[in-house]
Amino acid sequence: MDHHDAHDLGLAHDLKAMTRLASRRRALGWFAGASGAAMLAACDGGSGSGSTSSSSSAATATPTPTATVTPTPSATATSGSCVADPTETNGPYPADGTNTSSGVTSNVLTAANVVRSDIRASFLGNSTTTAAGVQVVLTLTLVDVNAACAPLAGYAIYIWHCDRDGKYSLYDLPAESYLRGVGVTDSNGQVTFTTIFPGCYAGRWPHIHFEVFSSLANATGGRYATLVSQLAMPSAACSTVYNGSSGYSSSIRNFAGVSLTGDNVFGDNSSAQIAQQTPAMSGSVADGYTASAVIGIAR
């Protein structure tokens, strides 16, 4: 499957460089509108038919933000055992109101039932399809790197990723809305999602996208992300899952053609950042996996 993230080609690589010099909001503003979305989709290369619009029930207009806070992408400040996660592209399939596909802006963040811990089933429109794949229970711990890695409670984290075939709901699969959801961190700074192990598509290291918001109100009210980044799936787990589950057959070939150091998203990060962006995982294909990762932000 010839499927690349928006950051995988030359133009998107330049966009990431731009965001190191300007706010994420300014970069998005530069690409705003249907023409900007077409450029992002062109960078992605699509999955055959290209990006498609979501159904009308999944499309919601997003209010114009009044403020946004973006940590320095190259920040590597440490405190204790945590580092600041780098800012990464949200790609062409975020469904967070920041991009337009075929003239329609999809924003699951404004859906009443987007806050959920099990994100495997579609929840918008008429579909309740559950994404097939090896189960992963993922716990994320959000910390403040400028306060001795203190946990941050009451923050909202939105995650999304492709299915085992490397396809994204609401774009490659416009009738589906699975593998997307929001959780709110508890007093320990933690939030847990039940999902599946993402597939590997051509040109990208297997990954999970996430956005961090300082409150649930900011998450559901518009584009107020404090951090946009990605998690890199562990190499050993990728090999085990892709070779041990028949549903991931296309990922075997795609995974053989990528590397973490050569990835256009993760490749320029420090070793400390990569270590933190890679979840610790245990389990098996038959029983599923548990995974955990720390997300550091510099407040």
C-alpha cells in the first residue's frame, strides 16, 4: 500500500522546518483552505483513491481559535527521567478541524461521544464497525518537564492511528470513525486507551498520533493543542505482531522497507526523545499487549 504521511515527502519536510521557526497555527494558516488541503493530500500520496471527505454526520465546523501554545519542537530539556516530547506533524488525517478534504472539514473533537477509553469501534454516523487487530491497552502519563516530571491532571489527550491495513478512518474509510478518541488525565497524569496495534504502510515507521490539550474544554472547543506529536511503535513488537497475525500480512513487506532512523518524522529526534516516544510493551499476539509511555511538556 503506497501510503505516506504528509510529513513523508519534501514539501511536508519543509513544513516541519517552518514550524520550528513559527507557531503551528501560523503554518496551518499558510495552508488553510481547500487548496492547502489539496497540497497536503498530494504530499501524502494517498492510498489509491486519495483523501475523501467524511460523511456529513462526521463533518463539523471548527471555531477559529484565539490562542495556541506550542512548545519548541527541538526542546530536549530534561528534569528527572523525562524530556519534552518534540512537536511532530499531525499528518493529513487528523480529523481535528485543521485540514479540509474535498471541501469538508472533519472534526471528531466536537462530537459529544468522542471522550472514550475503548477507541476500537466507529462512533459517528451509522457505523459501529470495530477495527480488527491485535489488542493494545495503552497508558499515557503526562508530565511537566519543568517541574521535576510532576504529573499533569485534567489535561485531554486525543489519539488516532491507522488500522491494521494502514488505512485511516474518515479519510481512506470515510464511513468509519474508529481508532480515534479523547481521554482526560487523572490525578496521576494518566489516561488509558484500548485500541489495536497499528499496521505499517509504505514509507512510514508504525506510529500513533496524539494531541495534548490543557483541558477537555479546549480539546472539544477548537484548535488549542499544547502539543502535537507521535509515538513510535517498538521494533520487536512490530516484527512479532506483523509476522504472528494473519491480518497484518501487508505490514510485513512495508515494515521491511522502513527504519526508525530513516523515518521523516522520527529520524531527526534525539535518542532521549525517541526512547520516550517509544512505548514499553509486553504481552503476546494471542492475549494482546499492554503498553505505556510518558509524554513530557514544558509548561
